[in-house]
Amino acid sequence: MKNQATPIAILFASLVIIMLGFGIAIPLLPFYITHFGASASALGLMMALYSLMQFIFAPMWGRFSDRAGRKPILLIGIVGYFISFMLQGLAQNITHLLVARTLAGILTSATLPTAMAYMVDITSEEDRSKGAGLMGAAMGVGMIFGPMLGGLLTGLTLPLPESITRLLQVTTDASTGELINLSIPFFASALLALIAIPFILTLLPESLPAEKKHITPVTARESRVSQLFNSLRGPIGFLYLMAFLLAFALSNMESIVGMYGKDRFSMNPTELGIMMGGIGILTVLQQGIVIGPLTRKFTEAKVIRGGLIISIIGFSLMAFAFSKWTLVAATLFFCFGNALLQPSVTALVSKRAKGGQGAAMGMNNSFQSLGRATGPLWAGVAYDIYATLSFWTGAFIQLIALLYSLKVLRDEK
């Protein structure tokens, strides 16, 4: 990997930028929704559409990178990121924002599978896990600092011409009366992508030799939906269902907790961004340091059950929160348990898969993506019915997963 320092650095930076953009929007979207006079259902739809586009288009971009090479597809992802985030910052109504978020999901989904494939191209088998770890670290950095950056930049004022200022979306903090500039964080994200483009163009070599580029033959293939249903009938179908339930419950919380904090406790974007950044730090620490020793000592099945119990209690505490600080504490408690779940399920899928590991991991990711796409849809609708309903339904989903795990998961060393 020493001879590949520059390409790896560019890939690392590209993934940080993409995940910064994903995280930067989290504390902003509840305020955008209110500013445009829309409901929580629109917020859920917006977050669901982004994840759904990733679910649909990421495999397609991966196949395109096998034909056209990694560099062109990576450029499409970064340029698409720049365009879609500029459009989000310039959105003048909820429809514009929905379209821009959907476009962002379609185009930025080119980056992650292509970056991963690039890493496979340039690393030996013994360095493969190290490369994957670097990519995971890049995403973790983006998810920690993205929400923080998004919250902090809302207070930034720039000496811009009035013709441009009129296009920006500015609202007022309900608790302090200070102005909140919702557009600036999106422009800052777009600027980072713009800076990355010339580095990719000039310093990133193509990793896929011409002789290895291929066009996948056109054959009759199962639809994604058929593949999902058929995999549930397989020997590890119960783990795929578990992956879906856990992703559904987590995205249910992530999509609505900002709106809940804003409406119930008048939390501003900076406070929400710091809370989300804290969640990112906790998740990275647990998944990088804690979960390995835990699973070696107690087995994945026990860790999953323990994580589910903590998550159920965390959901309930969020529903009973009586101040912004109790909400923050309850959310962090929930995430303390939830951070143990997905890696443990993924590890079990890897252990119990019969046949191709790649296919099993891809199917596991598909079920997680489906959970992340459907969870926000329900969360938005539930919030419009009753503010804490999404938390209670999240706890119920986790309870189902817990009972399911008691029935189907066997402890194994």
C-alpha cells in the first residue's frame, strides 16, 4: 500500500466528502421542512428517497465501473455531488428540495462502490482488510463531523450580493431569535467536492487495466425484489430479516429525532449537529474498539440480544424525555446499544454463509439499505400522527427482533 499513498489519500478524501454531505443535512432538514411549510411526512419521504436511490443505483454504478473504469464513475459521483448540493442550497420550495435530494442519492451512489472497487484493484489480498478499514474510517470521519459542520455553519453570515442573498433560505431560531442560514452548509459541501475534482482528474490514475474492463453479457436475471425474497428462504434468511429490522428501527430514529428535538425542546441546528456528531463518535469507538472483545467473550448472539435490550430502553427513554439534555442522553444510550447490532449481524452472516462471501455481504447490504429506505417513510407518517409514535414503534420493532433472536439465534463460539 506504500506505493499507492496518493490514490488512497484521494479515495479517503472523496469518501469523507460524500459522508460529510450525508451528515451535514441531518440537522438542517427539520428546519427546511418547517421553513417550507411541509410536514414530517415530507421529511421522511426526503430521507427515504435518498436511501432508496442509493439502494437502486449503487449496484448499477458498480457494474458501469467494470466497463468504463473506476476513475470516470468516481468523477461522475463527485461532480454529481457538487451539482446536487448546489441545487439543495438553492432550493426555493419543498418540491425543489425533494428533487435535489433524489438527484443526490442517484449520483452520489456512484462513489462508494467505485471507491471500494478501486481499493480492491490496487491492494493485495493481505492488505485488503487494511484498505477496507481505511474506507470505513473515512466514512466514520464524515459522519462525525458532517452533522457538527452542518449545525455550526448555519450561523455563518457572508457579504454576498443581494441578488444571491434572495435565493438563500434563512429562518429564525425559535429560542434565541437569531438567523439560521440553511443554504450555507450545502454550499460548503459543494465547495469541498469542487476542490476534490481537479485532484481526481490529475492525480488519480485509472486502476482497472483495459484488458480487465468487460461488458457483462445480457442475460435473464432475477429482479432485485425476487432476489431479496428468495434469499429469505435460504439458510441465513433469518439474519437478512434481522438486518432489515435493525436498519428500519435505526433509520426510524435518525430521521425524526431532529424534528422532535426542534419542535419539543426548541433545539437549534448547532445543538442537533453536536448531538449527531456525538452519536458518530460513540458509534465509531464502539465498533472499532468495544465490539471485537465483546463478541469474543460473549458470542455475537448474546451481543445482539444485549444491544436490542439497550436499544428498546433507549427508544422508551426518548419518548419520555422532558428536556433537551434528557433527549440527548436517551439518544446516546439508544445508540450505545444499537452500535453493537449491525456489525454482529454482519459477522454472523459472514460465518454462516454457504458459498460466496461477496454475494452474502451484498445481500446483507441490500436488506440494510431497504430498511434505511422504509424506516424514514414510517417515521414521518408516525410523527404527524403523534410526536412519540415513531419511538414507540421503533421499540416495538426492536422487541420483535429480540424475540426473533431468542428463537432463531444459537450461541456459538
